[in-house]
Amino acid sequence: MPDLFDAHHVGDSRPLTLSDDVVSTATYGGPDKCYRYTLKRVWNAKLPSLMWLMMNPSVATEIGDDRTVAKCQRYARAWGYGSMFVGNTFAYRCTDQERLTEVTDPVGPENDAALLTMAQQAGMVIAAYGTPRIKSLHARGPQVVSMLQQHGIVVHAMKIGANGRPCHPLYLPAALKPVVLPSV
């Protein structure tokens, strides 16, 4: 199987091994697959799907997880879902968000269409893009949530931070349950 890290350099982290019961797919675009538009993990196709909307993809691919995607899968399994989609407000693949400010189009030309399609297929959508360190990146998350809500999709969050933004799931407690995110 080809190593997706030979061309576009995502960062120095390496992916984690997928669970044996997972079938995984992803869609990419751009030069050297610099954009990841969709990531899907399926462990029981008879159960509904959950979608996570985070900020930017890092090393998770169809052949390996990162720590965040692994945590999201644990939540999804605990809540009775049989699959999950992972989408990102910025489709450009990098482990350092500073790189999002260094490229001409960090969102990716096919990203909004991919996000809407995944959200329409999911039984629940959870915004989890957190608060970027770089202020110029702040507006994108609420813009995507607004776009989804305008299409009639109810968007949830695991926890809403004091700043009103949906928290990133990696360090949140396992016992949390999603809450509806207010309209933006």
C-alpha cells in the first residue's frame, strides 16, 4: 500500500493502527493529495453514522488513525453508532495550524460540498473545531456551522467553551454527551 506521506508533508507524526473491525475510506484532492476532504470509518454498517467537524486533518488517513480520530471513534462506538465521518473546516493536511496561513487556499475547493454531503448522511453532526491559536482562522468554523444549519442540519458540540466555541474532543471526558450548538 502506498505511503501517503511521501509527497505532501503533513508533519512528523505517524498514524496509529486501525482497529481490525474497521473499514476505512478517504477522499483527497489537490497537488500531492494536500487536501483530505472526507474520512470515513465503518465498524457496523447496519447502525447510523456520526459526523465530526474539526479544524484541519493531520495524519489520519484511510490506513491509520491519529489520536483525535481514535478518540472520536471511541465516543461514536459508546453512543451506538456504526460508523463516522470526519470533516474539517480547513481541508489542508498539516499537523501545525501555522501552515494553514502559508498556503493560498487552506479550505480546499471541494471542501464545503464534501462537508455538506457528509452532514446530510450522518445521524448526528458534532462541531469540534476548537479555538485556533491564529486569529485569522477563527471565522471559518462558525461559517461552516452556519452553512450546515442553513441546510436544516442540527449541529451539536461535546462542550461549548467559555468563548462560545465548540471544544476539541481529544482531552474531553469520556462521559460527556453532545449538546445542540446554538445557531450562529
